[in-house]
Amino acid sequence: MPPSPDPAVLRGMPLFAGLDADALAEVVRHARPRRVPKGTPIFSQGETAAAGHALIDGRVKIVQTGPDGQQVVMRFIGPGEMFGTLAIFTDGLYPADAVAVSDSLALSWPTAAMTVLMERHPAIAMNALTIVGDRLREVQNRLREVSTERVERRIAHALIRLVRQAGRRVEAGVEIDFPLSRQDVAEMTGTTLHTVSRTLSAWESQGIVESGRQQVVIRKPHALVAIAEDLPPLRPDR
Amino acid sequence: MPPSPDPAVLRGMPLFAGLDADALAEVVRHARPRRVPKGTPIFSQGETAAAGHALIDGRVKIVQTGPDGQQVVMRFIGPGEMFGTLAIFTDGLYPADAVAVSDSLALSWPTAAMTVLMERHPAIAMNALTIVGDRLREVQNRLREVSTERVERRIAHALIRLVRQAGRRVEAGVEIDFPLSRQDVAEMTGTTLHTVSRTLSAWESQGIVESGRQQVVIRKPHALVAIAEDLPPLRPDR
DNA sequence: CGTAGTCTTGAATGACCTCAAACGCTGTGG
DNA sequence: CCACAGCGTTTGAGGTCATTCAAGACTACG
């Protein structure tokens, strides 16, 4: 049997912000930990939601698939974020797939437990409201971007977002800290992997990024921002 | 001074579902009614949210404007729906403009009152969670559509959505029950009014729709669904 | 060392946008 | 009541961004 997780992991999770130690302990008691190796699906679109999830460690990709098989990456989940909870608040069916893109550790709360916890601790419901609200906002922004911007700017925006969420300083600049393919970026921005590849190649030759197999390093974040904001390109160097 | 609104109007509003008569009365006491003539802005993007709103009668358009002035229609609000509440749950700034597209009557609750009501009646918070969850889902679907579908299908989807929300049976078919310009449809689907016009013209010549100045009637909803789902076109008639 | 998955790059096509002009309603003011 | 101005709409022509089709190179892994 897996050891009950350390309550400390819940600290810093926005969903449980503002709860006292007792409440946190109660929350932890209901949680079930699950190790998920890279590449493993955690749940699938259309399934009945048996549980809500929170990521302790690793990285999870949320992908929605359309009727004709077209895929869209809705978001990447990092440590401390919850996922798969939307189903609990709405019709009970997961609206997307969740797949671990790195070896991950997740906690899950059975739907019933989640409901009980929210009833007993209204702060959780309020936190959830804030979180879902923030996400709605973010998706609305992406909708605006996809609707009005050209591909290059959208790719720039996507990378900037990823850097904010999962950027890690390295010698050459800032690295996106998980495996990210051109296909992934294409599915985040509503384009094809070909166009992403061409765009990254162009940026590479301008020294803005360095990228390879499932890996992207941003060397000049400001240049990327300039592209995203459609500012005049910066002077060749500096 | 305007008369305090009839509590009956709140019945049927998802946000206040499940509240008893006393609670409803309390909610009503905090509400302030406001008549809004067609064309009038109710709030503007970037403003601090002074209040949350619910529409009693009429129709309101929610439009987000990007840094370069590009506009995207986020949704149309009909009677019974709340709007402008996202700001309350997040950073306090309205993320979009709201404009009455028909003469309208709205109720508003000052932010502070809204918070108090939610604390006193957790059911409201839970309802809000469901509503925001549903919207998040819907926006995610639109994001997928805009990212993966061609313009014609997107326009078909948009019209179908509008018919569901605001369709009214008329002799010729189903009419979208408020003034809707090509520009509006373009801003809902991430295209230009020109393309929308061409598309509607084509559909008109196939007898699928009838449309004119700020007005659309769908004559063959099933044909529109066929286009949206990318099925083979139906036989010429019937 | 072979194989599968990822990435790159070229060439051709095409969907849609941009630019441009004109038309027709609708409401308004003379 | 009519004329006109304004707005929403239509339609054509041309251009272009990005997709599609196609082939090959690279890399990781078994």
C-alpha cells in the first residue's frame, strides 16, 4: 500500500489555499497517490470522471480530440496544479485526454470525496472558482489570438506562455523544462508541425532560439516578445 | 427610484438555482435594476468591476479587444444569464466590453454584495462554479474549432450555436432573434465580414439560409449541421 | 545496426485575406 | 414626402500566408 502523502505537498496548492492544518490533513486523508510513467494516459476524453487530480511532480499534457481526430493541446499541467476537475463541476465526463509527458506523481480525489470536501470547506469551492475563472480568461485570450493573429505571433505567444510556466534558466538562455515536440506546439497554436518547424528554423538562424528534438531553449526572450507583440524587429544584436 | 424587481425573475436563473424563498428575497434586495437602450455599453474592458450582472430581458454582446484593436465576440448573453462576473472571481478587471444589442434590462449586484451572498449561501458559489465550468468547456470547444476547422464549418457552428441559444420559429424556418451583422459573425469565427458575406450568399443560393441586414433565418438547420459536421451535402431538396 | 519517431526543407496548391468599388436599405432632416 | 447620408452588405480581382504533398536527414533506442 502506498504511504499516505505528506500534507506539506498541499501547501502552496492554490486549490487548498487558506485551509488550516486540520482541514489540510483531512484533504490529504482522502487523496490517493499515483505514480505515472512518461507517456501513460491518466484519463481519456469521454470517460466518466471518477476523480479530480492534482500534480505533485512531473508534467501532464491535456489534449482535446475533435470528431475527426484533430487534436488540440489545451494546456500543460505543472506541479501544484489541479487537472481533470472540470468534469466534476459540469457533466461528469472528461472533456479531454490527460497524458504524462514526464514521469509524474499525481494525487487524486474520488469525485464523491471532492464534493464532500467542498461542502465542508467552502474555501475550496471559492478557490476552485478563482482557478476556473483564471483558466477561462486564459482560454479566451488564446481564442482571441488564434482568431486574429498570424501563425508566427501565435507560436511566439505559445512559447512565452510555456517559458512563464515551465522556464528554467540554463547557460544559453531559458529552457522549456519538459519534452515538447513541434507537433505539440502546432497543436497549441492551430497550425501544422511543418510551419512550426520552419518558424523555429528561421528563429534559430536569427539566434532567437535553439531547439532540437523535443527541446526548446529561448536565447533572446525579448526578441520573442517583440514578435508576439508585433513590434519592429530589434537591431541585429544586443 | 426604480421599483425593486420581482423575485420571480430570479427563478430559473441557474446562478440562484436551489435557493429558498428567503434567500431569493435577500438576493433581490441587493440587486439594482438598470434599463439599457440598444447600443449602450454596460461596462468596458479594463475597468474595475464594480458589479456582477444578470440579464432579465434583451440581448448583450461580450466583445474582447486585443492590443491592436482586433475584436472577438466572446458570446451573446440572453435573458436569465449572468455576465461580467468573471472579473469578480479573478483580478477584478473586466476582461471584455459588454454592449446591449437590443433594448435590455439588467440587474446588477455590487461586487461586495456578491461576495457576501456567496459566503452566506454556498449554493451560489457552487452554481457559479458549474456555470463558469460550462463556459470554459464551451470556449475550449470554440478554440478547437478555430484551430482545426475551415471557415465554412466554423460559421456553420457559430450559427448553430446561436440558433440553440436564441432561435425563434418563424414561417420560413428558425430565426436568430436579435440583430446580428456579418461583422459580428466574423468576429465570432475569426474571419472577415467579406468571407462571411460570401458564405452566406452561397448558402442563400442553396436555400439553406435567408439573410439580410443584421438578420439571419435558417431554413434548413439539418443542412447547416451537415456542413458543420463535414458530412456529404444532402440531396438538392427535402 | 536497424527501425521508428522527430525534424527539416522544397515545391505546388489553395483557402482566405486584402483592396477596391458599388449597391441597397433605413432612418433623418429639410 | 423626398433627398441624402450612413451603414451594412455584396462582389470582383489579386495576392499571400500557410497548408499539403513529398522526400530525405537526423536521433534515440532496442
